[in-house]
Amino acid sequence: MPHANVLAHRDIANELGLIGEWMDARGWTHRRLWREDDVDTSGDGFPEADALIVLGSLDSVATGHCAVWAPDEMGRIRRWIGEDRPYLGVCFGAQILATTLDGEVQRRSTFYRAVETVPWTGGSSRGPWVLWHEDAITSPGSAEVVSELPHAVIALRSGNAWGVQAHIELDASALERLAQAVDAPEETSRPLIDLLRENAEQVTAATFQFLDLALSSPPTQAPPS
């Protein structure tokens, strides 16, 4: 049975949402690791797992705004992906991946909040998903860009490491809770919540399809003959 470490904050942007539903459907187990609790890390790395999933943050790795704790997390992630181990970064997790791979994240003058279907390599598209971010990946570093909008890189890949700026984990109820937690204006959040609710089946299907691509179950070891 595949197993994932899930790194997040205790008090914000920590819901697994549709990612959790996918793990349940695909037979994954997971362990929650909290940035606030050093006890949840092992030395300079992370506990053994088949994948590392890194969720969002109100803090930043943007040029000139990098949180004091972020370089340590980047170092641990660098060691993880250096072994070509599966990694999925969502929103901040994508930004920290780009920075780890010598890319760049810049602070925007305004928040970008939308529900959009995003372009994908090969002329296809994925989504609709929530885009809700103040910082933007402006350079992927050594990673391959697989989705990009005019204002930011939306998805990138380096080997078994994936980053996606979109909040692929959010359904309408989860977005509503996030909006309330960060005191987002009702006139800004309500239309997006309604869009997610109206497109619930497509949102779930898009997230499951992406996760099947990014975190396909590791092969199980054959029993000895």
C-alpha cells in the first residue's frame, strides 16, 4: 500500500480535500507533518514514504519576501527530489519547488483569484481549478513548464517532482472555509465558490486525472518465488 508524507501548516491551507479523496480511492495512506512541529521531521529529511506532498502557506519564498523558516524546508525538499522521489507541491508547494530548482518567485501587486481551466503541454487543458495566490512563479529554473498563463507558470515538472500553482485540492466547501479563514471579501470569493459548486464533477475528475499522472502508485515488490 503506497504511503505519503503531507507537509502543511496546522492552522491554514491544510485541507487535503480532493487529494485526500483520491488517496482513499487509490488505496494510499498518509501521515500529516506540521511545519510548526520539528518532532515530525527526521534529522535533515522526512520520514520514509512513497511520496511527499507539500501544501500551501500564507508565507512566501518570493524574492525579497522569503520566510525565515523556508530555506530549511527547501533544503529538505532538495534532498528528497535529488533522489528522484515522487513530490507534489500545491500552490506554495509549487513555488518552493521552483525555488529549489533555481527558479524564481515574484510578489504580485495584487492577489490573483480565479477559477480557470488551464492550458497544458501538447495543446490540451486541465481543470477548472482554483487559482488563489499573491506570489507567482516567473521562472521554473531547471524544471519543465507544463502549464503557463500570462501572469505565471501554473505547473512544472522535474523528473518525479511536480508543482501545480492551482489549488487542485479545493472543492466549493473547502474554498469557502479558506476564504473565511483569510477574511477574503465576500464579493470576491462568492462567485468562485459558486463556480466550483456548479462544476463539481469536472473539478473532481480533473484533480483525479492529474494525480493519476503525478502520483501513479509505486510498483509493489513482487513476493519471493
